[in-house]
Amino acid sequence: SAVISQKPSRDICQRGTSLTIQCQVDSQVTMMFWYRQQPGQSLTLIATANQGSEATYESGFVIDKFPISRPNLTFSTLTVSNMSPEDSSIYLCSVRVYEQYFGPGTRLTVT
Amino acid sequence: GIQVEQSPPDLILQEGANSTLRCNFSDSVNNLQWFHQNPWGQLINLFYIPSGTKQNGRLSATTVATERYSLLYISSSQTTDSGVYFCAVEAFGNEKLTFGTGTRLTIIP
């Protein structure tokens, strides 16, 4: 199994600002995943982050809006840039250790 | 990409009732997981079940990979079972988990 922590757990931000979300895992993993869950919706994959290489983004998500860092095998950050109210969502970090595990999420509200 | 549909979308039951949730997927998979998202948003792993049947207490799951569906059974429902249940699959050759549409379960005391 894997234990994942995320910071912050929640935040309220103003339109036009940026927020960086941190994800820490208790074991070394090759891939880390970032998901978004908009209100009342299912989870959508934003990008996959491998250590030492550029993240791979899914259709509809771009690096300028969601830059990701992966400095080592236990840590990653996701930045939500130039936020608008449509970015209000839960952002979840995830890893695979045999099966996939999810962090507690960061609940973001943009006003 | 692979499509994942869950039914029913909403389910309201009295405490003590049994329920069956269904997950249909459009292609062959090498990973299928069931999650429970509690009212606080936390995703809880229920089953890793790409094929076959598993049981864990009041919950059990069956995946029939050849027919591209999975079922989650909840017996003797409790109010703590309320929340959203997601099925998520990984297609062969694609190391990404795709989530279904979810089933919102509400258990009434």
C-alpha cells in the first residue's frame, strides 16, 4: 500500500492568482498522477509525472496552466495558474503500488 | 479511449437493505478497482479486481472480464456506506486509470 499526504487540504483563492499543491508519498514510486474532480463530477486525469522527465498531459490540459514538478521519487507539485472560478475543484495526487492509491485531496475554491 | 459507465447513477435505500452496483466498460482491461468516496472527499480502496470474485465483510465484487462488466454488492447497508462509489479501469497497454461516472448511494436510517 501507499500513504499519501497533500498540502494544503483546502484553500480559497482569488481569480488570477496561482496555487501550488504538494504531494508526498511514503515510498519511492516511478509514476505519480494528478487528477481533478469538478463539483458533482467524476475524476479526470490531468497528467502523469515521472521523475527526471517532463510530465505527460492529457487532452484538454496544458503545461502553462498546470505546471508539474517531480524532483524525486517521493514528491511532486501541481500548480494551478492564473485561476478562474472554473478551476474550483478537488485536486488529487495518486500513485500505483500494485493497485492505485489516492491522497486526501486539495479542495480549491476560486472567487 | 476506454468508456466506463456505472448504474444506477443514484440509489436511495433504507438501512439494512442490499444493493448491487454495476460497471460496464468498453474494452479489455488489465486493472479494475472499486472505490468509495466518503462525504469528506476521501477515496477509499475497496477492491482490486480485474477478474473473478472477492469478498470483504459485507462487500463483495465480481468482474466478468470477457463480458466487460463488474458488479459491487453491498449487504445489510449502514448509514456509513453512504457516498459515491466509483469503478475505475486501466486498458491494456495504457498505464492510466479511467474513472466511471459513479453511483451516489444514500442510506436512510
